[in-house]
Amino acid sequence: MSKYEFHRNLAVIIGINNYSNGVPELETPIDDAEELAKILQENYQYEVQILLNEKAKLQELNSLLDGFKQKTLHLPDKTVQIEKNDRLIFYFAGHGIVPTDGLENTDNLGGYLVPQDARGDILLQKQIEINKILLPMQDLHDALTQLPCRHLLVILDCCFAGAFRSSLYREIVPARKVYKQRYDRFIRDRAWQAIASAAHDQKAIDYLGCFGQRGIIGENKHSPFAEALFEGLRGAADTTLREGDGIITATELYCYVRDKVEELTDEYDKRQTPGLFPLKKHDKGEYIFLLPKFDHNKLEDAPALNEENNPYRGLKSYEEEHSQLFFGRDELVKQLL
């Protein structure tokens, strides 16, 4: 067991189907939220606060953010003080919206989450105080940054979820073998990451409209993003090694989800591109999920650095046997070709 293990696993899960006041209702968020809560509780021992439908009105969401600013979380049977050695997942499934004519915005994060009690007729008017109707992604981001927890993962399944992306976005590197030292670094250093179900200019599947009405495909109980997310968390994303190592990193989870969602939505000409990006407090860590088969004692020590495995080749060329060292150059390779 690593000395950097976490004290508590915490999650806030929000799902809204039953919108009112002229905002279109949705089909899958409640089922998605309840299934995620079940997986996190049963597979990963998370303590969960779940807010569904009427419990996710704007006032309740703002109260949640106020709690984050006070470093507290209200669980079903107690209120906990969030500490450095805790980790937290924030999940939202519902409507998302970005500014259109009359919805001016100057925030760094330009999207909004739509509370259960938002009024559609007001949203279509100009010169409104939008913060009294919607929850700005910037407000969510700013409240989360008040938390002292070392690891935090935001998962947004809504239209324009990628608008939550910070300016710190950078390319995702391929999954590599997790040695004991790398695992310790993953959990020792800060990991503040976000996974978005759709790009900043895309509508999510569960339909197209003013609110980015999510639409379901076929008779699926869950949105395509949520279905892939659940498959990944149940173990399908454990792909670092051929036989699996019991560790699912946020990067592995994202890669699995993106492949699944893009493939499915392309078939219906409704392409949806999930994204993974770091938040401002991110350092060198990686949000991880540990499967039951994980055993810290079975992780190998990193090999000693020598001339044969030195990743820095100097003026020597990279050959086929060095493929695991040669990555992050896709754009340059395309330009060269």
C-alpha cells in the first residue's frame, strides 16, 4: 500500500430529466446519475451526494457551490469537511448551453449548466441577468478551486460540455506501463482533470435545438457517453497492459470513452467528441480508479536508467523498437509528410 493513499472517496452526482417552464425534458440523465452512483459506491467505495430533478434547482446548486467554498459536502447522513487527502468526483447530466444573441458573456469559461427550474421563455429574451437563471461553468470552476482535495475529476454530460475547458488544455499522451514509482507520483501529486461528453461547439446525444436538446439513440437506457463511461469504469478501460494492471487512469478512461462515443455517433451523423483537459490546479498527478484485482505490491519497480533504455536518443534515430518512447509528434509528422 502506498503511503500516499486517500482518506475518502467522495462524489457529487447531479441528474435532471424533468425540466419545466418551457425547457425541454430529457430521457436519460436520471438513469445515468443513478447508475454512476451505484458503480462508484459498489465498485470503488465512494460516499455519494446525489441531486436529482427538483433537488437540482438553481438555489440548491448555488448552495452546493457555497459548501465547496466552505470546504464542506453534505452526504445523506452527515456533513463532511473535505480535506487534502480526499478525492472528489463532480458529475452533471442535463442541459448545457452557450451564449447566443442576447446572452452576452465575458467569462473565461463561456458555458452554462441549466438548473431544473430555468425558464425557457426568459432565456429567449435579451438583456437578462443570466446568472439568476443558469449556473455559469465559471462559477462551478471557481467554487471547486476552493477545495483542498489533492485529486478532483469533473465529468460533464451535457451539450457544449467542452466549454468548461480551461486555457491549460494540452495533448493527451498515450497510456504507458505503470511502475510503482509512477503510481506513487500519480496519487501523490495534484490531479485536477475534467472529462466532457462533447466539444465546446457540439450538442450531446440525449437533439438539436435552442437548448442543445440531448436525444437518445434507439432504445438505450443511457446516453452514449454514459454507456461508454460505465463500461470503462467496470473494467473495459483497463488497457495500459494487455493483461491489465487493475488501474484505470483518467486518461485511459477518456480514450476508451472517446473511441466508443465517436464510433457510435458517427453512425448517426451526429458526431460527438468527448474531451479531457487539466484544470488550473492540476500538477503531475492522474485521477485513478482501482479495480479489485489491483495489488500495489505487484507493481514493478521502474528499471534503472542505462544506455539501452535511455529515452533521450540525442542525435541517434528512433527505430521501431523505440516506438514506446516516440509520441506527441503527430502534428509534426503530418506536416513533414
